[in-house]
Amino acid sequence: MSYLDFRALKARVSIRQVLDHYGLTAQLKAAGESLTGKCPIHRGDRADSFRVSPAKNCYHCFSCQAHGNQLDLVAALENCSAKEAAAKLASWFGLEGTEVNSEGAKTRRTEPRREPAKATTKPPVQAPTSVKAERALAEPNKPLGFSLADKLDYTHPYLTERGLTEATIREFGLGFCNAGTLIGRIAIPLEDWKGELVGYVGRWPGEPPTPETPKYKLPKGFRKSAELFNLHRALKEPAEAPLYLVEGVFDVLHLWQHGLRKVVALLGSSLSAEQEALLFERTPFAPQLVLLLDADDAGRKGTADLLARLATRTFVKVVTLPREGRQPEHLTPAEITSLPYLEAQP
């Protein structure tokens, strides 16, 4: 019996072929390298909410947040499972007679089964955990059942000392916390890619009073490696614009306030497997990434690591800050305006 895994199926049937099958191609307009139009999934009225990247075989709706590859599109339009969608594709495009594996993992065995190796005294070498496996093992941050909005002082002087305007403070909902575990700190809401509140990070207003007092405080059990700060806002920005990656929350606030809206923070100088998945699954129309990390040892190491990992998947630009110790938060409005907004790459 032969098997066709999902990866092989997607390699043989493009998303443009799926659009043609449904008669949708003629309803979409070319916008650079993308196709745009009304969303056929939730049947919305906006003529620019649904975007397809034929080159990357993916789609995204900025209204209903539906997204994915050609297999996901069939599943969404047919209101069926991924396995059923794969079977439909196999039938439509002349691949019937081949059993579709629901896990997308089995392939035809062409070599004889080998006897298991005898046990040795040395422990087996562990293979690196794949992105998919790591994400499967990780528990996502769950939406909070409460809000600190009524316990925050939005007029605290620390916020204006950091150069934040009232409009920025209100947009991001941060303020000085008067109660709870973050009392005495600036509470910064953390939302997931859908915009749901999943936690707060508490920033000490100024330098901490003792070396033992952490500058930032996260909720117990919160996994910052599962989030990209400001991603849900960045998803609303023009699809063809590059996505900027910075380290910290205040870098995002500063750049956002001065007009650079398509920016997310790693909440550190490294990129987790989950964050990488967010970049390529939730932002399918970010054809370019711009790395804008701090000008220090951690930032330079993080930049080198990110460039090595991401350049194999998309076009990456590195912006080097001019002086040692500088951060994106320190950029002047004129310097922000002059940052490279790159044209889309084929």
C-alpha cells in the first residue's frame, strides 16, 4: 500500500490551482506578488481583506484571521478536516487511488526492516527536537479571565519620562499598577497573535532598589517564548511592508509611536521555535524581515543567530545601530524615518 503525505501533496498541487478549482482566481486582483480580494471563507465585504501569496502557497484574511496553506484553504472552504481536504485534493487533481496519511508522516518503505541495534553502555544520541515536535510539547499561554485596567494609573510620570504619549499609553494599555502581584510596577499587557490578553509583564519604574529586585517580572508559568509582542497589531499593517524584529517592549512602543507600526519584540535577543513558527505561519505576507537588535554583545550574537536561521526561509535585512549600547528606543524620529523600507523581493 502506498501513502501520500501532506508535504508531498502540497508540493504537487499549488494554491493557485486550488483557487482555479473554486473559480476564485478571476475574483482576485494582483497586488505586487500577491492576490487580494474579498474573503471566500467568511464572505466578507472588504475587497482587500483576503490575500494570497502564490509564490509561498499561503493565504491570510485580515478580517476573520483565517490563514494557512492550500490544504488549509480547502478544509476551510469545505468545512472539513485536513485529512478529508487532502482526499479531495487527491481526487480533484488525479491523485486518487493513493491513500492519504492523516499524520503526513508515513512514506513507502523501500528498504528491508532492520533488526534493532543491541544495547550498549553509552546512552543514545538524542536527535534535535524539530520545530513541530517542540510546539506540540509546549502549552500555549491561555487567555486571562481578568484585566488590570481598572487598577492602573495611566498618568504615572515614568511613562512620560520614557517619552510615551498619551495616545501610545492608551493604545497599549500600560500603567502603574496599584494592586496585585505587580503592585509598584508598570504593568504592560501581553496579547497573543489574535489580540487576546494572555498576561502582563511588570517593569520596575526606573532602576530597581536592590540588586535582587528584577527589572522585569513575568507571571508565574507564563511562557514568553510563545509570544511576539505586538504581533496582532503588526498583522493589520500592509502585507508588502517588511516586518521589524526588536528585543524589547519599549523598543516597540517607541518605534510604533513614531510611525513604524509593523514591528514585534522577541522579549529577549533570541528566537524560540514557537516564535519562528509565528513568523512564518501568522505573517505569511512578510516577505522581508528586518533585524534591529541592540548594539551590545547579546544583540550582536542574537542577530548572527537569527540571520543564520531565517535567511534560508525569507529575505532578511540587518540594521546596525551606530553606537555601542544603543537600542531602537534611542533612535530619533529622523533616524526612524530613514530606516530601510525594502521593496518586496520575488
